[in-house]
Amino acid sequence: MTAFVFGVLSSLAASGVILVLGLLRGSRPLWWLVATCSWFTGTGLGRVYRRQSSAEGDIARELGRARWIKVLAGRGNVLTREVFSPLWSGELPLESVQILLPDPSTRTDSWLDRRSHDVCRFDPGFTPNLLRSQVQTNIHYLVHVSGTQRNFELRSFNLPNSYRVIATDQAAYITFYSNSAHGRNSPCLYARATGLLYIFALQQFESAWMDSSPVPTAS
């Protein structure tokens, strides 16, 4: 798919976030309305979370029934929390686990630098090198815990990244990062497999994967 179509889908997705959030204001009883509308439009949108952090319980349940997992993240903190602990403990043997994180070793004009600059404007405790340090720490964590997964791949990228993707063979959770809030406080979409949003999420992941590099110490 071309970059132009990617841009169109991104715009549609972002517009959908604003529209649905305005309608639902985080109300679970009306999720059925979103799902019904998405069935007619083909988007596959099933739920909308006002904050990414409120989706973690559902993500954990989704991982428990997955055959494979793909993650594209801007920091990767969720990978070290309870959501993913069954995976690293060996309780969830999967066909493949692919994870993409920003390259913390890149020093010139990196996405990490640009994102750090944005976060520093609304979080006074966020120093310019903090994000880079957190990504490096998360990479070290993954290198040590990934031994339970035989088909595990960890790669790093230096590309503009304005969303987080956690995808399985069944669904995808897509967070659109805000320039004025942490990712955990940004809207998150749940998209069912075969829908347009799900296809968009996988294509964004694969595009970043093609331009990424293996993390040397990852097994």
C-alpha cells in the first residue's frame, strides 16, 4: 500500500477517534453501537478507550488467545508490566513474537529526541534523555526475559512514530500519540481482524519492520 493511502487511513482513523469519543465519552454500554456501525462500514472498530491505560485488561485477555503477537511501541513500558508477564513466564507459547522499539543509540535527529521535546513541554519532570534511557532499559529487560519464546525477534527503528500497535491474529489495539499527553493518557482503538483499521495497523507494523535493525544482543 502506498504512503498516500497510509496517510488517508491515518486521517480517517484520527477523525474516527474524535467522533466516537465525542459520542461515547468512554461509556461501555454504547460500545455495541460502535461495533454495529463498524460492521456496516468495514472498519472493524469494536471499542474505543479514552485512555490507553484502561485497555490493558482487555489486551491481556487478547494475548491469552493469540497465535502470534506484533508490537510497535514508542517506549515499551507495557511490555514490562503484568499485561505481558504470562508471555515472558512461558505460559503463552506462541508461533512468533515480533517487537519494534525506537533505537536508543541514534543520536542525531531521531524520533526519540522529537518525542522527548514534546513531552518536556507538558511534563516538567521529563528530562531530554529520560525517554532514551527508558527505552534502553526496556530493551535490556526484553533481552533477558525473551528466552521463553523460541520465535522471538526484537528490532529497533528510527522512524517518525505517532501511534502504538499491539496486534494479534485476532485483533489490534491502536493508540494515537498526542503531542500534549503521555501515551497512557491518549485514545486507544480496538480493531477486529479483517477490518480496515486492523489492516492499517499490520501494514504500519510491517513497513516499520522493513526499515528496522535487529537488536544485537536479542536471542
